[in-house]
Amino acid sequence: MLAHVPLAVISLDERQIIRPDEGTTVEEIRTAARTHHHLGLAESFRCSGSAAYTAWVDALLYGTPQPWTGHAGYGLRLADDPFQLEEWIEHATAQGYTARTTAVFCWP
């Protein structure tokens, strides 16, 4: 079991900055962090997402959390840390499933 320590998970694309003074770089984060683990994305896939998933997240964050009852072939899990999430994704991909780490823009 991992000890409870402060952890920041940062989703960053240095090329997706709207104003010059609002972004940071991977190098700046690496310099500031006590420890650093970089997970690079191999490709980008953009979509509007699932309406069922969006509604579930809205209820989770802003309403009454509900069990996931969305799409039958779509798994949703909670990871204890980002390393466990990365292991799940690698395992699912090795088994032939489509698995992704997702990131979002910082505005609605």
C-alpha cells in the first residue's frame, strides 16, 4: 500500500496554450517537482464523448453520484494512483481492448 503523499497529476500539451502567459512547460514542471514521471501521448483522438458518460461525470461532481450504468462495453474504474491507471491501460491494450488516458481542455 502506498503512503498518502501529496500528488499532482498534470495533463499538459505545450502547444495548446491560448495566451502566452497562461501556460507552462514540461521542463518547468520537471524542475519544480521533487519527483517526476512523464507519460507521453503517442497520438491524439478528439471526440465529443458519450452523453451517458458526460451526465455521469456531471452527477459525480455537481449532483448526486450514481453507479455507472452507461454503455455495456465501456468499463469505468477508479485508480489509486496514476501508475495503477497506466498499468490498467497497458494491460487492456495488450489484451486487444481499446484503452485510453484522457485529458481535457481547461475551459467549458
